Amino acid sequence: MSPSNAQYRVIFSGEVQPSEDVENVAKRLAVLLKMSPATARGLISRRPRPVPKALDLATAEKLKHLIVKAGADCYIEQIEEPLPRSINRGEAPEGPRPRPRSLRPHSQPIGPASEELAPRGWGLEPVVYTPPSKSEKPESQSPREPELSLGGLALAEIEELPAEPDPFKKPDIIVCPKCGHEQPPAEECRACGIIFHKYQPRENQASETPPATPKPAARPRQSRTRIDPGVQAIQDLELFLGTNVQTYMDRFDNFRDGTGERFALTWHWPALFVPFFWAIYRKLWLWALLIFISGVFLPLISNVGWALTANYIYFRHARGSIKRVRRLFGKADPETRIAQAGGTSAGAVWASVILIVLLNYLVFKVILSPFLDLAGDMSDAMVTPHQAQNQLGPDLADDPNAVSTLTSLGFTGVVVKIWLMGPGKGRSPDEVTWSDMNLADKQPVDAWNNPIRYQGYPDSFELRSAGPDGQFDSSDDITRTMLVH
């Protein structure tokens, strides 16, 4: 075939321009070629797809320029012989075909297999260009270029004219590059919540992000970009974590799969031994309160539960905090506010330690101290021979009734203190009698079956036995005085 009669065809390489987004290019091709977005998307699915029409070189160059302008990648291939009509209808040719000569390097896969991938019923007709007659005046110094006929569909290259709007963009509607939602112009998508100027498709993000240090083959993990594509997951989570980033990012991989977020049990050693202080250190204030309460009632069981769920709790807390900051401060340096909302707080840990020490002191002083005093009084009520010698004197130290009475006075004093701490709380010992304590009918007696006398003072009370002679305020009286705090 002579060079003047040579025929060519345009082949989609299946790729898009390096700075373009796949979905946006598919929408432009759908508008340009007047086909559905799904069909246009198939032209850039990383496999070569030919335009099954024989063109002259000028027409093929024209079509290639339009496709490249739309953001897709294509190349021109010369055809040694005219294509059969069956190919124009989108059918596979019968028998072997001659090997084509491509205008693109032979590293690009081409051939009959690629033709089978072309959309059926789509074709190009050769351009018939009739130059204007001499009597006609051109509209401008730069005449418009001829149109391409695409199966009855007219395609004309539009030069960058300032007065004409962009044919691939609606003036009052924007399309979300992630979910395809259409809405009026805004900073974020109302459907999926992404920030438009921060979002990058995964294909481009993988190429623009510097390659991380490869992990050992024994522990393959999912790509971190899948943790939360709705926000800038990697950058935002690393800002939020602040410290120990690599460890937590590896743990967070357990909570994402191909369909979204999922719950998984993992292990966290600090949450086993000091869950309260770990939560305070990571600024999980409400969780720290819940951990403290659970530790009071179920100290061991709750610690195991926190160790199994701490990583997931922190993952959910980080995601929620990042989204909240992005929503409230999308235009006011959100990265700085994300770092402030996350991170750690060693000062809060020291403050909580001091608070717990003070709380324990108050609990001991206000609640436990009276009971400890009662325990001491109960111990003192059991009189040893040495105590009997010191308290009763040599005349009564060997009298078993006297020793028994001294012990009885000690236990009766404990009963009186318990009553003053309970039913008689707020009343001074000098304001009550046996009747107030409901002991008038069963007043305590000593070993000689004589009643024991009660005498109250502002901060103490005295229990007195009349002794062997049965007469109060005599030399053989046995007494026991007890303080009330």
C-alpha cells in the first residue's frame, strides 16, 4: 500500500495521563464519545482497546489529539490492509490477519486480542473535508478545523477559547471524585464526607506517596491507605497518634478489610496492668472514667477485657476525633488541630496520680479510720493479765469477776460507738442516754449483776461498774473511758 493510501487506527492504551483521575477521564470520554460512563470506563481499564475503524493519518492524529485532551492515553497504529467490514460491526475477523506496524513502541501489547475488547457498534467514518471556496470569507484569521464523523456522531476539537465554557464540567454542579455524588460547589462531599482538595484516588496516591520500608514477607499486611479513605487516613492518623506511630498503625490494620471497618480482638499490655493511666495518657477521658469505675468493682476481669479491646477503642476514638476536627475546622489549619486533639499527655498522668493519692487518703481518713478505731477497741476489750494489773490494781487483778467486768465494759463501749456512728450520727455523747440507745430495759450489767452506768462528755463517754461492793463512786469501782472522733 502506498504511503498516500495508508490507513491507520487509534488504540486506547488503557491508561490515563499521569496527572488525571480515572473516573474524571471516563466521564469526559462519555461526553466526548456520547456513550455511557461504564462503557467509557472500559476504554481505560489498563488493557489496550482499539477503535475498529480505518482512518487516514490526519484523521487519526485528530482523534488522538481529542482523546489525549480528554485525559486518556492512546497511540496510532498503521494497518497494512483495509480492515474487513466484520470488524467495523465489532465482530472478530475470520482467519489470520497480517501483522500490523504500530507507530508506538512494540512493548505495548496490540493485536487481535485487543480488538475483541472494543465496544461493539462503535466506529469511525473517514473525514471528508471540503475547503471553503474563494468567494467565502473566513470567519477569522485561524479557521476552525474539520469535524470528525464518529458513526454519525460529530466530534470537533475545541480550541481554548476564553468565551466558551468547559464542555466537561457543569457550571453549577460538581461531581465527587470518590463516590460520584453530584452537588452544588462546596468544600466537602455531602454523601461520603471527603475533603475535595485533600482527596487523592488510590491509584494516584500510591504513585505519589514515597515507598515505605517493605515489611518482612512473613507478615503481609494490607495497605494503610485502606484504613479510612474518607479522610486522609495515613497523614491524619499519624498526626493524631503523635508517638509510637508504627506500632499503632500496624494494630489498626486489623480493624479494616475489603468491605470496611470490622471489630477484632487484639492484645495491649499497658491496658492489662494500668488501663486507667494508659487511657489518661492517650487523652481518652470518658473511657478513663469508665475504666476506673470497672476497676473498683471488677479489678481483674475488667483489666483483661480492656487489654483485649484497647486498640479497637483507640482506633474508633482516633477516627471520630479526626472527622470531627475536619468537619469543624476544615479551613482553619485542621492538621494542627488534629495533632492537638490527639497525641499524649504526661501531665495528665501525673495529675491523676496525685488525685488518686488524695482520694485514697480521704477514703482512709473519713471512711476507714472510724472502723479501724473500732477494730482497735475490740482488740483492747480482750484484757490480758498485764492490762488487768495496770487497770484494776493489785486488789482486783486476781478477781475473775473484775477481769470479766473490765472486758464487758470494753465490748459495751464498742456497741455505743457503733450506735453513735449510725443511728446517733451527729449527736454528741453528752446528749444521749441508755434510753436513746434503746437500752433502758436491757441495760448492761457487770459480773456481779449490777447495772453499768453511762456518763457522756463532748468528745468521749465513760462506762462505770460499782464493783464488788455495789456502790458507785467508791474505791473498788471499775471504769472504761472511750474517745469519740
